[in-house]
Amino acid sequence: MKIIEAVINKGEWLLDALKRIGYDMIPTNSILDKTLTGLGATHSEIHSKRNSIIIEPNVPVILGKLDENENLEAVYEKCEPYTIKKYLQMDIPFKKILTTPESFHKIRDAASSLGIDIYKEYFCLFDECEKVTQDIDYRRKIAQPIYDFFQFENKALVSATPLPISHPELEKQEFQKIKITPSYDYKKNLELIVTNSYYKRLRKVLDGLKDGKHICIFFNVTDGINELINNLKITNYKVFCSQKSVDKLNKRGIDKAYSSINYPLAQYNFFTCRFYSALDILLRKDKPDILILTDLRGAQFTMIDPLTEAIQIQGRFRKRGNDDITYNSLTHITTINPNIKVKTGIELSARITQFTDNYNLLKQQHDQETDKFKQEAIFEDMQSLKYQDLIDDKGEINPFSIDNLYNEERVKSYYQSADNLYQAYLSTNFFSITFSDVTECVGEDDIERLNHTKLEIDRRKITVQFLEKIHNEYEQGNITYEDKVFYIDYLKRQSEASYTIDAYNKIGKAGIELAQYKKSLIDKAVKLYNKEQAETLRFGSKVLQDIKEEFELNAYVPKNDIKKRLQLIFNEHSIEHKVVQDTIKDYYHVSESNSQNPPSFKLKAFKFE
């Protein structure tokens, strides 16, 4: 694909950069990579001298544009066909229609019924085009307008953060990419905090922001938002989410929840993913403090893509005048998961091929089957195949669904380690990053995971992992001896952890693994260890010294008395060895007198002089 660079200077808008390369409006068959948010792409199209259909990712974006402009038609779920027809018949110079992807068909159908050829008479702008790739796995209809989009004679895709698109029509129709390149330093400050004590770190950050006028928290899970509001006892709040989530939160007593922006903002404002991009949030006086949350303890979909979503989130707040700094602070608090399985490109390709083969095999059986009931059964199986997630309404492979698979694995790979995520942020060239890896040997999240694990064997595995980490961190000099003791004591306070810790201290990770983490086998291994260890310990110098001092020579001492006194010495030294009457012979040359009452030993000489 041909790439054209368009330079933009500080204080300029998108059209200024486009004019520099010879365009007065957004050119057709272009992917417009704005680099920066808030350059006025949709604004320029709304005010362009042509009919336009602008596809926006979500309803709140559309409603926000309606508040700022006249003679716009908004098309979304609640819109009826007659209102669209009425607008299409209005006598105005240039018609401007904003629609969600899912409602685009309403425009097409209304225009068709009126004999209007939208593909010739309208310019189609697909805004925030990366959302199709990102959202299609849970929002299948977001790609519905794609066939229509490529039928428009004049069309463009636009975003500050476009993702690679594999759709073959881009090449067939000779799309070009226009890369907007700022001539100035546009980097924004961001603090990245990686932790395994999520709530502890979040409380600390929020405590530092307690005097902030508007704390805007971007967190893509309403259950988590509900939990935060309740646990932190937040009262001055607003939640912005889908209407379905609004209803759910209302039932839980979270009554200040909205499906579109509601001013004025509260001190604490929570936004789910439908508010991450395209939307303009206007604050007249006070700049916000922005907090992005990723909590992998409960929801993998709280992962934030540094290359797209992080950039989009900071761009929701529009500058006032010439002030380019639109917020006080921007912080991303995140957990990581080293155990996330990330599929390689080769693995994904093999899976997609196999999904397709499975489908084709059943399709062939279906087409050849003459028995009606068997044919229905095969069809039901076909509908449940993973392949169904990859096809569009026409039954063809959807390139955006394939792109989504690769994109998800890319983002997951960032959250395997703190450094991976840090490097991803660096690769954006958009942020000046303050990086804080405050991961502890054993954090609150680790303990929570341990305590929520139901199977005993799995709990032992997790405990051993923590013990290995503590040991390795100490050996590498990353923690002090006092830290090591603290973390082990922290672990010991958890249910049944003491058992595993004691076994680990004796037979180590290798011994516990050999015992398959099963209690019965661990007990046997520990018992054998104790026996072997006792044989060594009971001949240690301190034990020998105590035994020598305990008994006098050349005097008859009752056998049972010797046995008891020797057992006490073993107990004091934690030696698990059962003392019998003859055990004393391991330490002394003795003479034995069973005629004595009671039977006795005379200790003649200590063997370890």
C-alpha cells in the first residue's frame, strides 16, 4: 500500500495537513492515520461540501456530535425508517448522517426505497476503524457495513490509531495510507504501574488524587466498577456504560449510571470501553486526572492496548485554547500474568486452517446426505463450529475476524511481563513514560488467588511457586533476609500453607513434584527425609556435647532413665528419632547389668573423644 506523509504543525487541524499534500477534503480510498486525536476529522467531514455518511463506533459519540452541530441525522437502534426517509428528502445543501455500524442498513434501505443511490451520491467515512478489528469477536454486527463501504465511489477509513487491515478490497481498490506526521514534540506523560497488590496500589494512587476535581477512571468491567465504588465507599461518582449495564448497576444500588455523557462530571467518573474512543469529553475549568485500570485477576478483557486504546483514552479530553495539556495526570495501573498462553502466528494459521477443514468436511457430508433428519443433525453441528465465528452474514470468511484473532494475541503478549508492557508503551512513540514495577515476591493478588483455589493439590502447586520465587529473589539479592522471612510468614498465615512450607523446607520443590503434590506421598517423602536427617543430626557436634555432659561415667544408670534423658536431648534438637534402650550404645562403650534392679547400663567410655 502506498504511504503518503502529511506534515502537521502545532496548532493546525487535519485539513491544514491535507492541503499541504493537495487535498481540500478527506480523499477517497484512503486510510487516514491521524497519529493524534482531536484533529477534527469528523468535524471537517460534517462541514464538507458534500453529502456524507459517517460511521461511528458507538451511540454516545453520535449524540455528542449532535449537540455541537445542526442539520445532522443520527441513526442508531431507536431510529425509525420514516425519520431517515424524511431527512433524506429534506431540502438542505449537504446531508450529514451519523450512524452506528449496526444501523447502517437502515440508511441503505431507506435510500433504496426513495431511489437514492448512496454509493454515488454520498461520501462514506468509517471513523475509529480499528474498532471493527477489536470488537468483532463480541460485536459481530460491527462489520455489517463493510460490503457497502467498499461499494461507495468515495470513501475513507480514519483513526489516530488504525490497526493493520487484511481485507483484500483495500488492495483491489488501490487504497493509500496518509500518515499525519507532527513537526513538533507531541508526547504525553504517562505513569505505568505494574503490581500484584492491585487494591493496595490503587488505594495509594487514589489517595494521592483525593483533592482532584475530576478523577476519570477507564475500566472495562461493570462488576469491577461496582466493587470499587462499594469497597472504597465512593459517593460522589458517575458511571458511563451501556444501557444494559446501567440497568444492572441500578439493581445493585449504583444509581448514578448513564449510557451517554452526563454533565457536570462527578469527582469520580467511571468509563467502560464504549467511551474509550471518538467521544469528546468537555471540561470547562478543571483538568481531569485519568486513571486506566487493568485487573487480570478477574477479567482478561480489561487489558488495554498501548498502541490504540491508551492513546484514544487520553484523547477524550479536548484542549482549551492553545493549551495542549488536557489533563493533570495519566496513570495506568495493571497486573500481569506470566502464565497467559499466547498463540504464535503459525499456531493461529494452523487453527484457522483446521477450523475451515472441519467446516468443509461437515458441509460436504451435509450436501451429500439424503436423509432429512441426518442432514438437520449435521447442520446443527456445523452451526456450533468455531468456524462460525470467522464468517460474515454471507457465509464467507470475514477478514476482520481473522485480524481480531491476531490482534488479541498481540495484546495478550504484552501482559506476560512488566517489561513486555513497558516496551509496548515505548514502541508507540506517543508517551513519555514513568515506569514503576512494584511487583512483590508475594502480593495481595497472589494470596487471593491462593485462597480462591479450591483443589488442595493446586493450592500446594501455587504455594511452591511462591516459595521458589522467594528463594530465587533472595539468592539473587533482590530482597533481604528480613524480606524473605516476612514473605514466608505471610504465606504461613494462609490456610494449609504451613504444611506445604514445612515439606518444602525438607524435601524441596523436586521432592514435592516427585510426590505429585499428593499429601499421602508427601508425608512418606517427609518421613523418609526425617529419618535420614535424624541419622545425621544425632551425631552433630552440639548433640554429642549435650549427651557427653548429660551422663556420668562408671556408674550404673537405669536403662529406662537413660532412654528418657536421651530422648529429651533429641527433642530439644528437633531430631525425629525414636530412642530405645540400646540407642545409648551408639555413643558409649557400656557394660550391662540385668541383675540390677532396675536393669542398668554402666557407661564406660564416650566413643567420640
